[in-house]
Amino acid sequence: MLWALLQGESSVACLAELAGAAPTAVSQHLAKLRLAGLVKGRREGTFVYYSAADDHVRRLLRQALFHADHLDRGDDAEPAAAIRAVAGD
């Protein structure tokens, strides 16, 4: 879900479809992520659209995903330079 939120804001229904999970489970996870300050919600009518809380959270998520991906590949590349290139920082 967090990877999806790096792409932009999304509704519970979209996130549930992407994750292959029930909307109620996704909603519960989002509530916990919101309490932790990692995501924020924007209400539009009856829908709530979620996104990463801020630029700091987006950078942390990119770094965590980069790290996990390169651990899987056994890549010893310097993560900071690659993250900046991917993130456009």
C-alpha cells in the first residue's frame, strides 16, 4: 500500500484492489498508518483519498523500498546516489 501511495493519492477501494485485500482490512491498516503519521487522508464527498503524509515520509519510503529491492538482488551499489536519481532529489 505504501508503494502505491508513493505514486499519488488513492482511495481504499483502489488500494484494496492493488493489494488483493478486503477494503475493510485496507481501511484498518490505513487508520493505523494515519495514527503513526505516515499517511494522510483527504475527504471528497463520501470518499477518502490517502497519500503519503509529506516529503519526509516519501523519501523514507523510497529509501526503504530501494534497500529491500537491492538486498533481494545482492546489489552493493551506493544507495544514496541511486535514491536521489530515482527520487529526483
